[in-house]
Amino acid sequence: MSQQAAETSDAYTVVVFRGSSSKPLRFSFPRKFVRKLLILAAILVVADLLVISHYVIRTGEVWQLSAFRAEAMGAREQTAAFSAAIDDLKKRLSTMGEVNQRLRVMLGIDASKPAGDLANGRGGEDGPLPDGKAGVQGAGSATSGLEPRQQVSEARDTNQSEVDYATESIEEATQQVRESLDALVREAKQQEEALESLTQVAEQRSTQWASTPSIWPVRGWVTSAFGPRVSPFTEKPAWHDGLDIGAQANSPVQAPALGRVVTVAFDSKMGNMVKLDHGYGIETVYGHLAKSLVKEGQRVKRGDVVALVGSTGLSTGPHLHYMVKKNGQALDPTKFILD
């Protein structure tokens, strides 16, 4: 009896009653076994809690990284859009600078610089090349823009390195945008100062401005620019003292400024031609005309039709030979065209 009591005291007994007529079931579990089972269960619970907490932490990091990626992507897109806007502003400022330069040339503030481009349908009289001006004029242009910006990419090592890399890339792009903005502010200030000075000069020279050529005499394409070229007749280097503008035959030729018709004549090389005197030492000449519509001594204003495009004289096809002279010296007509 004492032995059974000792065994019962060292074990946990579970009795299952199955009914009044059935014998109950007894299950005995040693205390040591129960303690070990409880310890094992506690260890499993703690391990589960650690796994769950680690999962929660990692999930939070993933969400944080995803949010940062979305923010970085938005910042990159905004930076790209802002950079494109800056590029557009740069082009606008560049165009403004060209207009300023042309205005300064037209108002006699700066010296003129020959330039031009090439195409088809040429004519006029060729002359010898001035000293130091050999070669044929070519075409070329360059565009400026922001240097390529480093973009955010996924790092291959760890999440932290990816975050650092993305942050560094955004900071570099922001720095480039900031530098571009500073440059634009400086350039805009220079253009503003130039426009203010030009406005003052233009107000003082309003009459001269009305008499200064400033529009295309005919709409078309430049087939031979001002300056050195290969002669379409001799195929040798020659100097072209005007601007050949290809256009449909009988297209109207407009006076580029206020002036007086001083010559309506025919020349063996220039064909039918008209010359306008705009005062202030400026003259314009129009050659290879199909027909002149003005008479000598007639006054014209900017936009008046003075002739029709043709191919008379020494010419390879319908076009207008347009010359601008100041004090007898031929200048690049494109320097006197604003639109």
C-alpha cells in the first residue's frame, strides 16, 4: 500500500470516466516526464515568439525598403522632369541670346560675323575669296544639356547598401540640378541686362529700327549661304556675297524694312533685280526675279511685295538672291533676320 502511494505521489494521474456502467480509464505520467514536456513546450513557445518577432521586424524592413524605393522612384522621375524643363529653358535662353546678338548687330552695337548653311538652287555672281577665307562653308550644330545623371539601381549585397546607393544617387542628381539652376540664373541675369541695354538703344533709334531689315524677304529654304562655297558653275572655291533662298516661282518677295527703290534693272548675272535704300548706309538687293512690282523712287515699308521669285540671269533654278550691304560692304543677311 505504501509503495502504491509513493508511486502515485511521483506521477500525475488522469482519470477518464466513460459512464456509470463502464470502468474508468486511468493514465499515469511521471512528474519528471511532465516537467520535461513542459520545459520543451516552453522552449518551443519562446522559439516561435522569436521567429514571429524576427519575421515582423524583417517584414517592417521590407515595407520600409519598398516605401523608400517608391519614394526614390518618384524623386528620380521628378528630377528627370525637372532636368528636362531645365534643358528647355537652356534652349530658350540660347535662342534669346541669338536674338540679342542679332539685335546688337542690327543696331550697330557689335560687329557682324559671317555664317550660313547649304542646299540646292543657287546662282549670282561669284567673286574671289578674301585673304584668309578659304574653304567651303559647312553645316553643324551642337546642343547642350545636363550631364547624364546616375540612376538608382538595386544593390546586390544587402538592403542597407541599396539604401545608401539610392540616397547617394539622388543627392548627386539633386546637386546637378542645383548647379544647372545656378547657371540658368546667371545666364538669365545676363540676358536680362542685355535686353535692358538693347531696349534703351532701340528706343533711341526707333526710326533706324524701322529702316533696318529684320524679316525673311521670301519663305523658303537656304540653298546657298553667305560666305565661301563651291561655285555651281565653275565647281571651284568662290565667295558668295548673298543668301540664296529657294522658293516656288512667282512667290512674293517682301521688303524687309522701310526704304526707297533706287534700282530696277536687268543684269546678265543677277537677272531681273531690285535694290532698296533703307538709309543709315544700309541697302538690300534682290536678284534672279521673275518680275519687279515697284518703280525707281517708290517708297516701301516692311512687308510690302516688291517682286516675284524667278530664275533669270545666271541661275540653276527658281530662287531669290538676297544681299544686305552696309556702307557698301556685303554682310551676312541672316544676321538681319529675327523671325
